[in-house]
Amino acid sequence: MMITEMVEGFAYKEALSIYEKLICGATCFYLVGLAFLEVSGKHLQYSKFSNSGASKSRIPSKIGMLFIYTPALFAGVASFWVFPGGGIRFLMLKSAVTIHFLKRDLEVLFLHKFSGFFGVESAVIIAATYFTAAAGFVYFHHQTEGLPEPSVDLKYFGVLLSLIGLSGNFYHHYLLSKLRKNNNKGYDIPRGGLFNLVICPHYLFEITTFVGFSFISQTIFTYVCAVGVAFYLSARSYATRKWYISKFENFPTNVKALIPYVF
Ligand SMILES: NC(=O)c1ccc[n+]([C@@H]2O[C@H](COP(=O)([O-])OP(=O)(O)OC[C@H]3O[C@@H](n4cnc5c(N)ncnc54)[C@H](OP(=O)(O)O)[C@@H]3O)[C@@H](O)[C@H]2O)c1
């Protein structure tokens, strides 16, 4: 009983309809399912794994990346008009979601140096996922209006985590972009920052950002998405480390996948 009360203190007491419960359950099932597919070798086809499936329909990575992030960015921007007001917490959430997807579009346009292609089916799946997440964050938070605040207020800690996540993610994207000079399209072992300890530090910071979103909002849907993203990116980082080990004989085995010294 004590534990239930403690856990309840971290979230709004939402009266979810059967459909809203289904959306939360399906989102969790779907993201964990994608994680299992990554571990079993059935990858979403972008970046290093863009050639891993049977799909022949592919678009340049830059176009694919813009295609997956832009609808979610629109959802973030539109939230300011569709749901004006709503207090400081809602304003923080709408801003955090919009800034996150704007940052990703800007990185795609001006920072990343891509070498390949994006599978069209994967692009459609990921664009729909991001849009659902962004729109869902806003929708579910809007539903909490009028409810008592959770007894443990995590919103400022959430903003801090989001900022740490955004900047750490950006920094490691910057290090990756420095690996490719003079239009070189090959792959090298990344170094610097947390790359000396894990091969996917940018994923670790992405998870931090999503945990930050969930702490800002404190709704079931945002918690479900944070856990789902953590599962998916853990699996993708595991597959990525395997990929590096298969391509580079000198890959340092002390460099883990996602969590320094642990995994
Ligand atoms: N929220 C989620 O569920 C989720 C899921 C996946 C990704 N993401 C976000 O998307 C970001 C990028 O993900 P990603 O999977 O595309 O990352 P990634 O595979 O590491 O690629 C990022 C960029 O770095 C380049 N790159 C990667 N490894 C390289 C190497 N060894 N040498 C030279 N260049 C290299 C890639 O080029 P190529 O394209 O040519 O490989 C690409 O331009 C993540 O940090 C995260 O923010 C979020």
C-alpha cells in the first residue's frame, strides 16, 4: 500500500478512458517490440543498418530524417495554438517537445554528414511514431487540466534532465560529424566525450531527454514513452556495438553499448 502511494505521488491521478489505456498499452508493446526486433537482427533501416532489409525503396538519409522529424515538430508548434494556456508545466512541456524536434531538424540540415539511405517503410513507421509521441504528450497532458498536482513535483528536475539530454546529444552528434572530412563517407571508431566509454552516448542522452519530458509532464503516457524509448535505444545500441565489433578488429572491448562500465 505504501509503495503504491509513493508511486502514485509521481504521476497525475488520470481517469483514463478504455481507449486512452489502450493507446498507452499499445505504445509500450510497440516500442518494446521494436527493441526485440533490433536485438534479433531485424533493424529499422537507416544509418548503418539501411541495407539490412529486403526493401528496395530508399530515399537519401537527409530527406528521410527530415521526413521523420518534421510532422512531430509541427505537432509541437501547433500545440501552442490548439491548447493555449494551461499553466507553467504545460508551457514547459510544449516548449521542450518543440525544441527537441526543431533541434533534430536543424542537426539534420546543418550538422550530420550522412553517407547513405533511409528505407521508405522505416521512415513512414518512425515518422508516425514520433508524431504520435509528440501529439500524445500534448493531448494526455491537456487531459490533466483541473486535476490536483502530483504530490512529488518533478517538473523542474525534468527541465534540467531535458537540457542535459539535448546538449549531451548535440555534443556527441558534433563529434560524429567531425569523423567525416573532405566528403569522406566511411565509418571510423568515434572517440572523445563519452565515446571513450560507450559506443552510443548520443542514445544515452536521448533517453535522458525523454525521461526529462516524462518528469515535466508526469502523465502515464510520457512515462510509457520514456521506458519504450529506453528499451528501443538499448537494443539499437547493442546492435550498433555488435556492428562495430564485426567491422573493426581494433574495436576496444571495454567500450560498452550504452551505459558506461555496465552495458
Ligand atoms: N527517440 C528515439 O526513439 C530515437 C531512436 C533513434 C534515434 N534517435 C535520435 O536520432 C539520433 C541519431 O540516431 P542514429 O541512429 O541515426 O545515429 P547514428 O547512426 O549514430 O548516426 C548519426 C550521424 O552520425 C553518422 N555516423 C554514425 N556513426 C559514424 C561513424 N562511425 N563514422 C562517421 N560517421 C558516423 C551517421 O552517418 P550515416 O547516416 O552515414 O550512418 C549520421 O550522420 C540519436 O542520437 C537520437 O537523438 C531517437
